[in-house]
Amino acid sequence: MGTSASASASASASASLSASASPGSVVRPLQASGAATVDPVVVAPVLVALTAAVLALLVPGRRPKQTVSVVGVVAYAVSVGLIVDRVLLPPDRLVYQLSGWPAPVGVVAVADPLSAFMLAVAAVVAVPALVYAVVHMSDDAQELTFHPLFQFMLVGVSGAFLTGDLFNLFVWFEVMLMASYVLVVFYSGPEHTRAGLQYVVLNLVASALMLVAVGGLYAATGTLNMADMARRLAAPAAYGVAVAPVLGASAVLFAVFALKTGLVPFQFWVPPAYGAAPTPVAAMLAGVVKKVGVYAILRLYFTVFAAGSLPSALALPGLAGDSLLDFYGPVLFVVAAASILLGGVGAVSRDRLEDVLSHSSIGQVGFIVLPLALAATASGAGLGPPFGDVATLGVAAALVYTVVHSIAKTALFLAAGTVEGTTGTTDLDDLGGLAAQSPTFGVAVFAAAVTLVGVPPLLGFFGKFLVLSTALEAGSAVALAVAVGGAVLTVAYVTRLWGRGFWGAAGPAVGSTLALPRSEVAVVVALAAALVAVGVGFDPLLRAAESAASAALDTGAYVDSVAPRGPPAGGAGAEPSVEIEVEGIEVGVGAGGGLPSTEVVEP
């Protein structure tokens, strides 16, 4: 038995791994930027939430479970804060290599400005949602498995935001969704069992399709690591990648993420599931779980698939030679526009508070996706600081609106839970005069509702402004018309909700005196105050969104920092490779992360 090793110097990765971007593409060249820092703080949110989940499962009694869960979610927020401080401003990247194996061979967790931004959104929603659950959920629910399941949902959310490979994205999706399945079905009550089971079955089908698509991408590219996949898509000939199967698998994945995000035409599960879920769970579904689908679209399509070019034989007219991301621009636009309009119309026509909010969520997520559609096919024209081009502006607009929707909709769902718990109904015909009964509560609900409209100086104004600015800068009159139409529908259902439910004379369910739980009101007020405070001091959020948007679009920096390797051996700038001769069989393993090759040699 003998061994031999051969190595050749690596040339600049940008020379042979640049994506061939057309003038209308947002693809960034894969330029060398250096490996990211290896730091175990990357996995801190996952470990903190997992520890809290296990402890909450083991300790007996309601109060110990509450204590563990509350301490756990606060510690979770602190761990997220550590990552945000390290990577968001100024932008940086951290990785953690499980078992010390580097990418693309090993499993890595990656914290960059985009994942840090989304983790911060999750923490901002999770803390008030759990505090509300402690004072709102029944003692029996909290004594059983509510708190462990809530923490396991956070485990899945955090893992999805931090994972660096596709298979583990699927795994973390499943951890998150399995916890949500039980929370929706088990704690919803027998009258909502059918709606809960519909939510479970649809997401199980989507998960099966996701697994098939992940397998297809592995078969086509030979890797599951996202950074390595982007590298291979940028140089498909050098790595033997067939782009057509990648396009097919990515289309299946897009349908999966659209369903999990609740976009038209897969929005039909949203109102029944949100209506069936306990109040704090509905807030988490709308404020956090939906956003994992948005993150997956950003990370995979804007960071990974943007590195690949459409094969000319499969490209639509006008798209030949453009990136895979350009292919999805029109698709994103159609689902965004349909979601904005159908969600708005649905919200206007509903008479129950939770139904209005559920349909509103469909439309508001459309406002998140609309600027992404424009960013996907942006021309790249310079805009000046803080945004370098329309693509960066569009992604930043989507991220800011993600914060708007997450905080405002969490506040409104929690407010709806308080109304139902106190009056026994959410039917707008039976309500009315709630603002007079509790002016503080009324002001908080009003602030959260008009945030969705976009009234200054609330945070929603800046979100709407950035969405409209993206449409104007992209020169899309249709997108501008859709956004304005959606805004008009938002005004209509917010006015209807406020006028019938909170203003005017007291309805039969309200009466002359109504005592709302102060602790629940305090949570809603805190969220409304956050909308005002962040709106008044908007600049830090704007800079954070710009940093996260740039990270999402900078494929080269992501690839080089997560899996810093050059082109495959034998290509321009060949990498080191290792050849091992064992009893007449030579096994060569290239450093590019491809499959081993074998060759029979003379003994």
C-alpha cells in the first residue's frame, strides 16, 4: 500500500467562478473576501432554546415550567443580541463547524447579517408572545407540553436561519413545524380540530416535496452546502452540473416555500389555521414561522441560485443567459400581487376579528414579496447611499416590512385574544366601544392597526415608503399600482375593524363596564410602543436592513467566507487534491468538494 499527495497553487476564485451576469441581472461576481471567523456563538440561540425545551419538559408543575420558559426566551434574546452585535453592524460573518469538519464536507452553521436580522425579528416576537402566553393560556395547557413545544419551535426557527446546507434547512423546518402541529391541533379545542389537521396535512405534503427537491439538487450539483452549490452553479461546466434539473428542483422548492409562507395560490390554509391556533401560537405563526419561508426564498434564490445562469434552451423570451433568479422575478411578482389584492379583499369582507387579521396577513406578506420581485430583475442602476442599486433597495424594503408586519400583527393577534378572552367573542357586530372601556388598550390597537396602513411616524410608514420607492426606482407602473391598491384595501379593512370593534357605542358583548386583563394589555402596549419608537428612531433599522440586504445579494462573499475553496482540480487555479493508492486502486479526492473518483492503476 502506498500514498502520494500533489498540490497546485490556487488562483483567484473570481477568475473562473464569476457568474455570468447580464446587464439586467442582480448576480454578483464570486469575488474572494476571506474565510469567516469560526465561533461557537453561532449556535448559541439553538442551544439555549433546546436547553429550555428539555428543562421545561423535565420539570414538574406549571410554575417551574413557566419560569424555565421565560428565563429561556430571555436568554435566547440575549444570545441573538450577541450575534447581532458581532455580524450585523458592521457586517461580518461567523461560522461554526460541527465536529470540526469544514464546509463543504462538514455541516456548518453560518451567521451573517441576513440571518442575524431574521433572528432578531424572531426574538422580538417570541419574548412578548411567551410572556402573553404565561398570563393568557390555561393552567392545564401550561402544565402539559405548551412551554417545551414553544421552545422547540424556536429551536427550529433558529436552526433554519443559521444552517449552511439544504438538508439541515429541511430538518430545521420540520422541527419548527412539528412543534407547531401539536400546538395548533392539541391546544385548539375540538371545534378547530379539522382546521388544525388541514394545516398539518398540507405542511406534511409540502415537507415531502421539499425533501424530494433537496435530493434532486444534490443529484444535480453533487453538494448540499449552500455556498458550495453557489460555486458550482457559477461554473457548471467545470463541476459537471446540469442546470436544467436545478431549475426544476428550485421550482418545486419555490412552491413549498410559497405554501409555508401563505402566498397565493397556497394561502387557503392560513385563515383556518390562525383561527384554530391559541392566541400566542397564532402570533408566532404570523410573526415568525411565515418569515422562515421568506428567509428561505432570500437565502436560496438571491444568494445561491442567483449564481447560476439559465440554459438558453429553457429560458423564456427575454431571459436567455440571465441568472436563475431572473427567472423567478415574474413568478414572485405574480404571487405577490395576487396575495396583496386577494388578501386585502378577503380582510375587507370578514366579520370576525381573527378572520380579518388572517386574511390581512396574506396581503401583508405580499407587500414583503413585492419588492423582492422587483429586486430579482433589477437593472442594477446606481441610487447613491445608503442603497447601491435597486436590488439592494428592494431586499431592504422587504426586510423592513418584515419587521413592520411581525411586530404589528403580533400586537393585533394578541389584542384579539384579549378581546375574545374577555368578551367571549370576536364578532365585530357584537363588539364596539372597546376603546372607551380601556383607552390605553384602544390606543395600542390603533397604533398597531394604522402601522399597517403606513401612517407616520409609525414604523409602517417607512416600510410602505420603501416598497413604493422600490416600485418607482424600478420603473414599474404595475407594481406601483398594485402597492397603492393594496394600501387602499388596508385602509378599508383597518377602518372597518376599528370603527366596528373599538369605536362607537358598546356592543352587546361589551356592555357598560369591561375589565381587560392588565398584564395582557401591557404586552400589547409594549409592542405598540416599539412600533412608535422604532419609527421615530428609524435610522438604525434602515442601516441594519441595508447590511442584511447586501449580504443576501453578495453571493461571492458568502461563498468565499463559508466554503473558501477555488475551482476544481484541473481547471484554472486548480486546488490541492489528494490521491491514495490502495492495492492497485487509486482514489482521488479533489478539494472542490466533489465526489471521489476511482481509477485502476498498475500495481
